[in-house]
Amino acid sequence: MIRERERQAASGLGMLFVLLSLMLFTGYAFVQAVRWQSAAVIVAAILAEIALVVGLCGFFVVNPNEGRVLQLFGDYRGTVKDPGLRWANPFLTKKRISQRVRNFESAKLKVNDTDGNPIEIAAVVVWRVVDTAEAVFEVDDYENYVRVQSEAAVRILATRYPYDAHLDGHLSLRGSTAEVAKDLKHEIQERLAKAGVEAIEARLSHLAYAAEIASAMLRRQQAGAIIAARQKIVEGAVGMVEMALELLSKSQVVTLDEERKAAMVSNLLVVLCADREAQPVVNAGSIYQ
């Protein structure tokens, strides 16, 4: 693998001053040679001017958080990262590679989770180039490589987790966002390392059941929520009934046999656990009629 080698380039301002000075000098020499009709000096001045014009092609600008990959007839000669106006051999090709932080959002992918349910999933990936040589020479188009490999990592991630965890302590795409994001970043980084790219952050930006099962899964989620709510209501109602019987027993307001206790428990549970408000019934007789 070709690794990045940082290279120092000459200061562009200094070289600009030198080249302009030489161009003025050769121009003056050319004028004098024409005046004195010296053919050799005229030819030398013309060749020198041509060389100096070619030398002007060696100037290039390096912006902050940017690298210029230098090649000489296909041979990698290093990367210039010092910002400013720089000068190098004019025959070197100077490819610009941005090392700024970039991000993209993948398309909404339709995949099956670990339970086989079709889901729609998308992710946002934040990345940057850390090795310009690998980004240029190890892959054909590093930006397209990042996009394709990130979408492949999202597909693989979706098959590892269920959309919803049906048991406590199990990871899921919807309920374990931090763990899923960490796993996704690790999966993407393994794929992008060979391209000299670092995955800074990766997280899910869209997660939903596919349209063909969305309504059925919504009813399932609603049923689960209702069951959980009912469980809390029943636990609270049982505690209230227990407290009521205990208070009646301690205060000795009324003494109930086991049959009447069972009836009272039944009535209280109906009142406390009912979906609607209970209709009061006034007992005009004794507790045994």
C-alpha cells in the first residue's frame, strides 16, 4: 500500500520574486542582444524566457485542511499540506484532496432485520480523509467508495439487530441507539480504512417498518403498550386493595368474613381497573342483603 509522505514545497512568494527578476533580466538581455545583433545571446534569452514561463506553471495554492498530491509522470512524490502559495517542479501534477470534515446521508434502504421483518433504514456518516495517498491510489473514486461501503455497512448492521427487543436486556435498532451507532461506526471504519478515510461519527437517521407490515406492527406496538399499562394499573390496584383491607382491619370499623372480603376485593378491582368510570350503586340494606 502507498502511504502518505508529507513534502515541503518552496515558498511561492519567494519563487515569484526570483522568476519575475529573471524574466526582467532576460528581457533586458534580449533587447541588448538585438541592439548589438548578437544571435547567440538572442537565442539564449529566448530559451531562458521560455523556461521561466514554464517555471510559472509550478505555482499552486494550498488551502487550510487540504493536501496536494504530487506526481511526476505517475510516480508519487509526496503530499504538500502547508497552506499558502507554494512552488514545485512545473512538471509535477498536483491533485487537490480536501481533508475537511464531510458528511452524507445514505438513501433509505429496505432490508430485513434479524427477525426477518422488512424495515426501512438510513444513516448519516461524518468522515474525513486522513491519508491522501491512500485516498488517491488505493481506490478509484474515494467519495463514491465511502458512499457505497457505508450503505453496505448499514445493510449488514440491520441484519444483526431486531427492530424492537421483545425481552428485557436485548439490544434493538429502535431502543439501543448508542450501541447501534457505535457498532455502525466500527463497521464503516473497517471498510474505509483502506481508502485513507476516517469515520468520525455514524448514526441512524431513519428507521421504520416497511409499508407492507407497518400497520400490523403498529397494532402490535399498541398492544404491547396497552399490556404494559394494564400491568401497572393492576399492580397499583392490588396494592390499594391490600392497603384498604389492612386499614379496615386495624381500625375495626367493620368485620368482614372471607366471603365479604372476596366480594370487596372483586368490586375494588373492577372499579380501579375498569376503562370507564364505575357507576355507583347505593346499598340500602345490610351488607348481607
